[in-house]
Amino acid sequence: GVTAVGTPGTVAQVLATLIENSLMHGAGTITLRVRPSGTSAVVEVQDEGAGVPADLGNRVFERAVSGRNSTGIGLAVARDLAEADGGRLELLSLKPAVFALFLGRSHQD
């Protein structure tokens, strides 16, 4: 029972981007996990693919950086949206690729 604070449309767009990236660049089952972390609620998106190439690392959030034949703006826009909504978007693991959306937790938790 973790309750996060965020704008529904914004959170949906960020998560949709992460899932679309997993479908396009990853492989296997996509897993979403929600967990508390200090004053944040964290939504993690992971797949079973080869992961993010080490040479890309956190550069995947830069505009025009893509691991494979895409525009390279999706993750940059998703990170901007998360930050504009008071959250943050991070790459927690290269392999397996684990992206995490950190949101404020509701005072109900």
C-alpha cells in the first residue's frame, strides 16, 4: 500500500514511455514494481532484454541519444515531465535495464 503524489496524466505519460522503450529496445517480460523509498514512492520498470549499453549509461536521457533507430527524445521528455511534476526519473541498472520514477509519497502512508 504505497500512495504516490503526481499528476495522473503526467505519471501515465512517463510510465507509457518507459513501457514503450522496454517493448522497443528490451525483450521478455516487462515487470513494474512499486515500493517506498524514504519520502518517495518508486515505480520501477524492468525488462529481460540485453540492457542499456554501458557506453550510453545515463546519456539515454539526453535528447537525440538512442540505443537503436529511434528519435532519442522519449526518455528526455519523460525525464522533463517527471521533474516538472516534482519527481525524478533515473536509470537504476544497466543490465537488466531498470528505470525508476520517483514520486512524492502521500501523507496517508
